[in-house]
Amino acid sequence: MAETSSTTAPLLRVSRPVSACSRCRSAKVKCDGKLPACTACERAGKVSECTGGSDQFARGKERSYVASLESKLEKLEKRLAQLDSRRTSAGPDATARNDDGGDGNGGGGNTSTPAIEDLRSARKKKVEDDSQIEDLVADLGYLAINAVTRDFYGFAPDISFGRIALRASSVSRILNSKPRARLPPRHTSTRLVQHYFDKIFTTLPCLNESSFFGAVESVYRDESAASPFDIFCVYMVLAVGTMSLSKSQDSAAAHNAACFVKTALEHADTVISPSEIKGVQATLLLVQYSMLEPAHLNSWYLIGVASRIMIDIGLHQEPLKISKRKSADMDLRRRVFYCVYTLDRSISMVLQRPFTFSDDSVLVELPKDTNTPTPMAAATHLFKLRKLQSEWYQSLHLSGSDPLPDPEAYISRHTALLEKWRTEIPATMSSSTRDWLLLEWHYLHIYLPAPSPKIPRSTPESMMQIYNHSASYSVAFRAILTDSPSSGFVYTYHDALRTYFVGSNLLHALTLLPDENELERASDAIDGIVYVLTSMIIRWPEVEALRDKFRAEAGYVLQRLRRRREAVQERRLRTQMSFEWRNAEGVVQQQPFVMGGHVATADFGNVAFYRYA
């Protein structure tokens, strides 16, 4: 293949998936997707009728997103080639005219002015063209696109990307049997929406708050005239807010939440798009619901879908020309990315699975806490925590099995970073959000020194750290649930899995720690874990198996601890008695009996026998 220059070489090499035009689709003939009209329509003289099969691909819009990008790049490359040739031809003449004008000849200077102006305009135009290409490539996220386009319809007309994603993430068909929900009274929806933004949005701000409240107004004014994305977001926020208030799996709130989801999914084909940020936002709302109700949707698959859409549209990279984007758009772009990042790291660690994407591919600044109705301080601080845990989780669990040369130094360094993060928690956040962040802090203090491929054996210091934070986690979570009606604390099914993980590490630490004086504190910590798991059974019956397994293991560990303490107490008693008898013997030897002619003749143990002289 002949070598090409950097300006003429194509920037992207892609395979172009094509959607058949409406005429070829109705005639059931092969469509080559040629732009602006396919070959079949050209031969039939129907060039003007060669349009997409839906409003999304109406006349004037290309049927292939990648094809449009290729055409834009081709036009820009031609323009660059023209400018390069013009600069090459105009450069020497302009230089010569400048030299002539430098002799002080006024006529010569006037002659060179048009050439200089042409050269300046050419350079300015080249800069603008370069900027356009730079923006175009930045929007793609520096990725080669293979099969993700706006016109993805699957293998049949009735199969969409959203439908495939939902089918893969569905756990059961319970939602199919639910009736379609109607909009609740306005005062009810206002309370549910406010609860969502106060308790959930503060740590996962994946929506534009102002746009969402505008969507609420639009849906309540005329739902049939509202956009599919607005309808989807309104019903999903109502579903997540309602489910977070549910006390049991069979409650009226759980039923209403499922009905809201059923209504929202009617627009999934349009909303869950593989090439728009709205597709990421919609999937994130489904992830939030699946964490509260795992019996319907699988959060692991959904966060995978959100991650792949996010990467395909380039949210994991900062655009090169930030100045041309509105600050609000940039902030939303960053918030959506970090919501995906946070949930991916959290779900992967809970399920002990690898991340969807590594930190090496990420280059995104943290969002700014400015110009937002809801403060972003809690979310930003949570994002920082997820970045910390992502770094050491990849290092300890996803980077081979060769043990670290100095695991204690590694654990100590990252423990210090976690401690620094705790001291920097903003004082302005609500008490319930702060309590949840502190639970996460205790959890990571346990996860960090726990046995891993890089740290196969924990030291006594690590075991003590695990024990202390496990006990603190248990006591804190029990206190939160006891005060749950007034605090409005929102917990998910993943918190149940975390609690079981914390309890298992607590039992492991108790079997290795030599101190038996902690039996009372250990018993309280175990009771706290059992209480938390028992409280969650009514919402998630699957937790009962975890509770029973932990209770059986804890009973065995407590029995061993009691036996060990009894043995230690017995040894201490014997040692104390021996010490007292030795003291008594020392007194007898120091002051022997001599009265009456008695003399000591033998010493059997601690008893002195005497006989008459």
C-alpha cells in the first residue's frame, strides 16, 4: 500500500453498519446504504424517496452516523489539501513581496498587501478547519467505532438496542404482569421527587436538575405531547423514590414502583440509545432501581451497558476544546461519567468481579460544585473515594497473584489516604448522607487489608484493623436502622451483601486474634450483623440465607472464644493459687516452728509436715 501523508491519511477506519431505507425495507430488497441515495433507489429513479424508515432518519438526516462522520472528515481533508497547496504556492511570492516592500518603496508595499491578506486568511481558515477536526475526533472519544450507530436496529426491524439490553438484564418477567401506572397526584409526586433528590441524587447526580423539573411540568401538562426521554425520566425517578421508601417486597410501595418502571420501559427502545448521553442517563436510572429491587433487573448487566455506551460516545475522555462547550454541558458530561464510574466500582467490588473499564483509559476532571440547585459536595467526595478504592482494588485483585514485597507499607499508605478522606468530609451534607459515607469508609478499611492475591496472608495488625472497623460498622449500621424512620436512610440490596462480607471478615479476625478480653465487644458486633441482616429480610428474602449462614458460623466462633476464655481464666486461677501457696511457703520457711521441739522434716507440694524431735 502506498504511503500517505498525515494530512491525507484517514483518521478513522470503521466498518459501516447500514440501515435499509424505507423503500428498500418495504420492498424487502437489499439496500447498500449509499448516500445520499442507495443504488436501488437511483436505478428506480426514486432518489428523492430514499429516506430512513422512521422520523429519526427522515429526509435530510443521514442514515448512518459513522457514514456522516466519514463524509465530514473527507470534506475537511479536501479543504485542508486545498489550503496546503494554496499556502505552498503563495508563500514564496508573499515573502518576495515583503522583501521588496522592506526597501522603503511605497509601491512595493502596496503590491504585497493582497498576498499577505490572502496568506493570513488561509492560515486563519486552516486553524478553524483543524479545530473542527479536533472537536470531531474529541467527541468520538478517540475510539474506532465498529457497530454502534444511531440506526442500530438489531437483526430484525422489531429488535432495538434497548430491547436487547433489557432482555439480557432481566431477572424475571414479573414486570410484564404489572399494570401500566398512571401519574400520581401532583402533591404525591412532588414529595417522591423531593425525596429522590434529597437522598439519592446528592450522591448520584446523573440528571440535569433544571431540565428534569421542566420535564415534570411537561409530562403533567400533556403526557402525550412530552418527549419519550422526559416521560422515561419522570416515571423512573418516581419508581426509584417510591422503592426506596418501601418496607417490604410485597408492600403497596413496591407494587407502585414496579408499575412506574413498566410504564417507563414503554419508551426504552427510543431512550436507551447507544450513541447519546441520554442512553447513559436512562440506564443509570435502571441501575438505581435494580439495586433496590434485584428481583426484576440485574444491576451487573445494566452497569455494563451504561459503561459501554459511555465509552462509545467518549465520556471517559475530556474534549480538547472545552471553551466551545457550555460549562453546564461540560459539568453534566462529567457528572454522568462519574456516576457510571462510581456504580461500576461499587457493584464490581460487592460482587467481586472485574471492572468494566480500567483507570488507565480515564481522563476526566471532577465536576464542579457550582450553579446547581442541589449541592454536589457529597457526590464529589464520593467520587474521590471511588477513585481511591479503584486504584488499590485493581492493584490487589486484578493485577496478577505475585505477593507484594512490603504489604504492611502498602496497607499503611492507603489507610492514611482513607483517613485523610474522612477528615475532609464536608460539614454541610445531611446526617444521613454522612452516615452512609462513614459506613463506606469502614467497609473499605476492611476490604483493603483483607486477604487478596497480592496479600495472601494478613498480619496481626491487619487483623486488628479488620476487627475494629467490622465492629464499628456493625454498631453504626444497627444504630442507623434503629433510627431509620426519622433519618430517611436509603440502603440497597448491595448493603446487605456488604454487611455479610463485613461479618465474615469479623469472624475470620476473631479466630486469629489472641485477645480473649474482646468477647463482649465481639458478641455485640455479631449481634449487630445479625440484626442488620434480619432487618433486610422483609425487603429481600434472599438475605435470610446469608443471615442463617452467618449466624451458624458466628455461633461456632463464639463457642470457641468462650472455651478459650474459660481456659484462660482457669489457667489464671491456677497461676494465682500457685502464687498464693508459694507466698505461704515462703512465710513458713522464713519463720519455722521451733516451739515444743518441733522441726520440719518434709515438704510435699505446698504442705509442710512435722514430727516431734
